[in-house]
Amino acid sequence: IPARSPSLSSSSPTWSTITSVVSSSAFVDSNRTDADGYYVGCTVRTRSSNYLWDEQTVTKFAGGRFDLSTNTNGNYQVGWGYFLEGKLEFLDASNEWFFDKSNNRLYFMTTNGQTPQNNNVVEAVVYNDGIRFAGLASNWVVRNIQVQKTALYNINVFPQSSGQPNANITIDKCVLLYSGGDAIFFRDGSTNTVSNCVVSFARKGGITLGQTQGSRAENNTVSQCGLDIGRGATTAITSGQFSQNTVIIGNSISRVGYVGINFSGKNTFVIGNTVDQAMMVLNDGGGIYGWGDFTTGTTIVNNTVTNCRGGSYGVYPSSFSPLSFGIYIDDNVNNVTINGNTAAYNSQSGLYLHNNWDISVSNNLFLGNDQQQIYMSLDGNNRLYDNSITNNRIVSSSRNQLLVKEPYGNADVSAIYANNKYCNPFLSGGIFQGTSNLYWNYNGWISRGGSQPNESGSSFCPVSARDKNVTSYFTSNLIPNGNFTTDASGWNTWPSGSTDIISGSDGCTGRCLKDLIPTDTSQVARLTTPSFSMTANTYYQIDCVMFSSVANRYLDFVIEANSQPMVSCGGQQTCQLRVILDSTPRYFSLVFPVTAASASNVIIHNQVE
């Protein structure tokens, strides 16, 4: 990484803080007591909002005051963070580098102080783009090519002018690594396709389809993108503002700095994607996100969005509130169908409707999201009405999680609710919230008033003592010995002997499975069910309460057929769901919509992150 101050190897926090704000292009850090002019010419990277990092040049420095080349894109705030790049004196940690333009000399600090020629390979980027389509290009296929380590884009499709869009370009089965900008970038175009590609370690976004007409991103794997602090963490897959008829289908997205899928324009289809651990650097976004009244007619179906938490780096600690949602429908997006999705274990809510109308939400599972499962809000001179919430399963996994929060005290203004199944295994009261801190239990919620019937056909599950106390309990289901009736017969473990059936200890009041997994991050353990036949078009569900004595342990629940991840699972590439555990017992309901028959196992992979 570029040499910086303060260093990432320094004690926490690894950023400097603003002590006072002068203007939109100047701030003061009274702790910087260096000589006047010392930082002139340096790059300063500043956290200027929940969802922004600024990049500017220092034009003047005196008495701790930084004057910058441009105005901030957000708002400077006292206590928020920044860091500096651009001086040889900042080079003080392994794997940092500095390039001195005055003499074309590259400085690099190796691991353990070794000299570069002994044990290090030092590589420098030569080209801005790996493959570039410039001018009018149509009917090209790029297939089975690996591109890595470019200054800007691995593949750049950039027309000669906006009036000459590129068309019918297919990028298929390519491996795209370590781009300085987006891995694949289309400025605009029509009927372009990106399919079956692996995209990783992009400094910014993964796949940007641009202002596109009828283009597709299909069956791609996008991971580890936009994770460099202060360098414009962006989206794994993006369709441009005025796109039409875009299809984003069957993609697997994980560990992304900001949004997982950013949809815009008219008639976008977001189908069968998995998004896990988006929002790792920035805040105020979601796994699937859309914005603006130009965004209409979207279909969001059969996606799984989990573990979007929000990044706090550079935010004054007392100011940070995690604002990460599973599915986030933002300002004035309208006429959207949200059906058959799972949104679970996100830091705010599974679904957020913000100033929207004509949103149909049906047959989804919203589970274990930290603040509430469904959240609706209204601000400014905007609208929130004519939405419908029907046939959903809405489940809290801890006592402090609301089921629904909305800005009204009566029924049918923001949405009509019907045929939903609600469950909070820990509380029966104070689990729905309206305006002005007005709280209800289920009966209060369904009778809160309005001109039309409210929650017709809906139900609320009873509080269960079992759900509140056990650490791992598989309810009755179609998995052989899923309840561990007498012991773990039929279940295979690796390493051998790493599990035990216990009762009355370690927080377990019933029959529980205790998993003894090594804490070494390089080790992975497996727990495998007996083989059994799966029936097509059947839901296989595992319900349990789990916690971990080791923080940040993640478990992958995977359905495998003949030792290979199953590919016919609700439109997803694999039947896989991930949960992240800490020391708080939480209720989990994992649902696999199996669409093809097979002899299968459920594999539980355990690992410390």
C-alpha cells in the first residue's frame, strides 16, 4: 500500500482526526504541529460522510490547518478521520511503498527488513487497461482470458462518444484481478453480457454496466472489491442511472466495500443472486440498493442477502450508527416487486423502504436483522404510500430486534399488510413501532386503526422457552436425525471427535450440539448429515439457536450432491447460506428452496474469520 500517515501498523485508531472545521475546503488538526508547508502536495483522504471518502491535495498547511484543492463532496465533521499520503517520511511499515517522481525512484519496505532481491518480487503496473475497446465496437467476444494488475480497468469498454455506444459485446469465463479501478467498465451500450467471470481484488467496483440497454450480468463471482480504505469503495455490480431492461442474475457477491448490487433505470431484473458481507468499508447502503424516481419497474426475486454490517473506519466512535440494510429501496424508487428473497443478519433491517410508492413485498424471509426486520421512513416533501406487505415471514432472533418500524400510527398509510407470519421468540410486547416512539404488541399492531382491514390472515408465533435457551437445536425437519434424538448418529465430523451432545451446561437447557472447533484461522471443520434424498420444489429448513465463545466465527451451511455444491437452489448458484456468530445466543432459521431432486448432504463448515 502507499506509505501513509498515520501508518496502518500504528496503534489504534489508525487515522488522524479533525479538531475543527474551517470551510468546505479546509479543516484543522491541532495535533499536527509540523512546520508550515510540510504537507503541501500531499494527498489527504478524509471520511466526509457515511458513504464517502474524499481525495484531495493539500495546497497550504500552517498551524495545523489544511487548505485543500477542492471542496468536500460531503461534510467535514469534528472527530472524524483522515490520513495522508505522498511523503517518503511516511514510509515506516512493511509492504508500504513510495514513488519519488523527482528522480523516478521507488522505495519499498519489505517484510522483516529483508532486501528486495532476496525474497521479494516487486511488481509495478505498466498499463492503464488490460483490454480497451475505444471508439465504436460491436459484436466482440472476450472469453477465457485472465487480466490482472492494471492501473485502471481490467477491461474497459469506452465508446468514442456518447452517441456511439458499444453493442453486443460478450465477456465470458474471464478471470479479472487487481484492477486499480473497476474490473469491468462499460460507459454505456446495449445488449452487452458479462457472464461466468471471476472478479476479485478490484480497488473500486467489480462490474459496471453503465447506461445500458438490455445488458446482462450473469453467473459471475465477485469478491474482495472496494476494500481499500479511502479509495472510493464502490459496488460489486452496477447498472447506470438511465439503464433499461438490465438483467442481473445468478451472481455470487461477497466481501465488498459498499453496495452489493446497485440497480437504476427502468425495468431491471435482479434475480437469484447471493450477497454476503457487503458494506464493509462504508455505511448507509445495502446488499441490494436502488435510488431515484427514474428507477421504476424493478423485479427483485429469489435473492439472498446476509451480513451487511457497515464500515466505521474514520467515523468518530460516538457518531457511528450501523446503517446497512439487506434490500434498500431509496428516495422515490417506485413500482418494484420484491418476492421470494431472504434478507438476514444485517445491521439495520432486512428491508428498508425510504420515500417510496407501489412497492409489492411478498413471500420473503426477513430474519435476525439487528434493529428491525422491515423499516419504512418518510422525510422532506416525499411520499410513502400504496405499498403492500403480504405473505412474508418476519422473524426476530434476539429480544431487542423489532419486527416492523414505520413512520405512522395508523394502519394503511404507508402499506397494506396481510397474510404475514411474525415471530419474536423472546418477547411479545414492544415489538412493532410507529411514529413518536409508539410501540405495540401484535394485537395492538393489527388493531391500530385505519380505513382498510389490517393484517388480514396474518399470525404471530408464541414465545418458546426452548428458543430462548438452547445453543444449537435442530427442529423437526426432513434431515435425518436433525434433532439429535439420542446422539449424533449418522453425522460425520472432521476433525474426528470435534462435536458432543450435551444437556444442562454451557447455556444449554435441552439437548444441544457442542462444536469444538480450533481457533486457528487456517483451520476449517466440517459437520456432515447422513445422506438423504431431496425432493424437487421443496423447502428444507434448519431452525436453531447458536452462539460462539470465539468472536467472528462464521458457519457456511451448504447442500452438496455427490460431494459437489448443489446448483439447483432457488435460482442461486449454490445452496449455501452463511451466518456469523458472537457470544450472544441468536435464533436462526435457514431455508433452502431446493428446485431439483438429488441425493444430498447438508455440510456445515466452521471457521474463525
